[in-house]
Amino acid sequence: MTDISQLQTDLEGRIAAAADLGALEAIRVEALGKTGTVSELLKTLGRMTPDERKVEGPRINGLRDAVAAAVAARKGALETAELDAKLASERVDLSLPPPPQRRGRVHPTMQVLDEMIAVFADMGFALAEGPDIEDDFHNFTALNFPPKHPAREMHDTFWLPEDEKGERKVLRTHTSPVQIRTMQRLNEKLPAWIANGQEPPIRVIVPGRTYRSDSDATHTPMFHQMEGLVIDRAIHMGHLKWTLDQFIARFFETPAVESRFRPHHFPFTEPSAEMDVRCDRSGGDVKIGQGDDWMEVVGCGMVHPNVLRNCGLDPDVWQGFAFGFGIDRLGMLKYGMPDLRDMFASDVRWLEHYGFSAFQAPNTSTGLS
Ligand code: PHE
């Protein structure tokens, strides 16, 4: 006859020694499975006399309960150990320095663009946009460039091949075509606006890419301009000068920047001027606001009556001024970059040096903190 207590001791010993859940399961099946040793013993109860059963029943059932309890206990212990081992192997050491990671920088043109927008937005200007690929009408004709006039050559235009209508589109040579697009929109909406008693002035800035076939230290085939356009009744040159002076003082963060207006010619403005700011080129770098030199920063003027007429606006009712900044050029001046071509050479070392951090301390006045 099987020695029950011996069997229990054996099984308990082997269960306690089971190295993993697989080994434990094998022992459980061997003892408690359908044909396991303990199960076979339980089956013998049915063949016993009532007296024998009275004695053997509690012993065999006790054996089964003890073995099942031992399996459960060992299973719990093995599972905990397995989890502990997993946690230990997947442990993250938070004290380790992070792996080196390259952080992107904001390109100076984009930084300067944001700064310019911030200043003009404060003065009540809205943003407008237009396409990079323009037609001759918006880029030249509507801006009072006469057909076949040599002024059309002055921009070293990139012409696209003829389309099916025999027209040649251009890569816009300036952001001024968006003046036309904006005034045309005003003209379309004007009757409705007037009917509503809310006839607004136009005050827009137009940042964008522009293209000319040109390349040297201050010219690249693609560059960025920011156009400005104000249209209202009784606008005059004093408004233009004030606006540009305000802008220059705020953009260069000093009221001491001295500017001058030189008469110039643009087909789409009359009178036209170029504004220069005082600078010093003697030390190699350009220093703004001091010195004996001048640097041209913006072309400007009063919107030519022909341009207003080309957009369906009556020049006896509407006047306006316009200006066109070179965004990259302003960046060179403010942040001391000597060569415009470097801006678009995509050299990461240059960007690391001249770029700006994308992460700036939250401005407390905006309620972010
Ligand atoms: N479009 C002119 C240029 O590219 C600049 C300009 C804009 C001049 C608006 C006058 C008014 O040189």
C-alpha cells in the first residue's frame, strides 16, 4: 500500500524545488492530472468498504488538498520571481545622461519673419499671401510696367515655358503682385462693405518667396520679401515714413536708428523712395545705428494712380502707400551675417551657429506660466 505521507513529502519536496512554471506544471499533471498518482489514489476510494473509506478518505483527500496548496504556493512564488526578474532586466536608469540628440534650430529668415510680423501685427496689419508662380499681368502689367518696357528686364526674371494659351508665367520677382490681388479683392467686396457701413482700409503685409536670376554676396536666386500695402482715404507720404520709422525702431530694438529716404523709381509707386538706415561697415561686420555708411533696407512709395485704376479703384477717392523689404537682408543686418548665399546653402554648421532656439521661455504676459 502506498505510503501517503511519504508520497506527500516527496511531492512537496519536488514542488518546492520546481525551477520554473513549466517544471511545476509537469509535476502537477503527474500528481493531480487525470491519471496522476494522487488522482489514482482518489479512484481507489470507490472500491473500498465503508470502514476503509472512513479511514483512507480523509487521508487521501488531505493529500490532494496539500499537494494542490503546495502547487498554488509555488506557482505564486515563481510568478513573483518571474516578474521581479523582468522588472530588473527592463530597469531604466534615470540617472544616466540622455543619449546625444541633435536639436533643430530656427532658420534666421523664419526668426526675422516672425519678428517682423509681430511688429506689423501690433500696428494693425493683417497677413496676405499670393502664389509663387505668377502671370505677367499681376507681376508686371497691373503694376504699371508698360508692355515691352525695359523695366521688365530690371528684375532678371525667371520665365516659365509657354503654356497652351501662349502665355509665359513667371516665378514672381517681387511680392508686389499681391498688392494687386489684395486691391482686386477690396474692389470686389467694396459695394457690400459700403452697404454694410463698414468700409475698411486695407492694411496688409505679404511675406513670401521671390525669385531673380542673380547671385552674389547680397543676392540669391530665391530670397524673401515682405510687402506692405495700406489703402485708405487721405493717406499720404507722412504715414509711410512714420510707419517705416516705427518699424525700424522696434525691429532693431532701439529708437536710435537713423533712416533716410532717397528718391527712387518704381513703376508702381509715385513718388518712390528707398529707405536706408545708418550703419558702420568699417569693422568687417555691419553695425546698425552708428557710423558713416547707409544700407538700403526697403523700397517704398505712394501707390501709383494707374495701379489703383488697374484694380478698379478711383485714385481721387483712394490713396495708399506700399513698401517691400528684403527679409533675409534685414536678418543679415540685425544678426551680422556677411553673405546672403550662406542662408540657403543648407549647411547645418551654419544653422547651428546663426539659428535660433525653438524653445523660448513662456511669455508670462500671455498667461502660459
Ligand atoms: N517690389 C519692389 C522691389 O522688389 C519693392 C517695392 C515694393 C517698392 C513696394 C515700392 C513699393 O524692389
